[in-house]
Amino acid sequence: MGIRYLKTCAALEGQVGAEDAETLQHWLQAHARPAVNLAKCEHLHAAVLQVLLALRPRLVKPPADPWLALALQPPGR
């Protein structure tokens, strides 16, 4: 599926590939309070994970995968 860009957040759904990383980066940087919804994300490429870790958008809904949810928690938690 990829990424759906909504008014309030970017919804990462299904398999999110490397080709989505740059667009996601630009979208996150263009918004004052960027947010992502990972509830329907099944897998994301390491490049997308790097964008999320670098820019730390607010998580509207965490991913179902426990390892990924832990990796995306804010530092210090």
C-alpha cells in the first residue's frame, strides 16, 4: 500500500518501501507538528525507519510489531 498523506497525519500502511522515504521526509519537514499513524503498517524499509528516527514525528497510533513500537518510542522512555 505505502503511505497516505492526510490533513493531520501520514498513514503508513502495508509494505512501505525505500521509494517512500524521501517523500515522507519532505512531508514531515513541511509540517509544523507532523504525525504518523503506523497502526496498519506491516513492514517498513530501513530507509523509512531512519527518516522516522531522525525527524521523530508524533505517533498517532503505534505499529503492531512490538520491536518497531519500542524502537520508535521517544528517547528516555
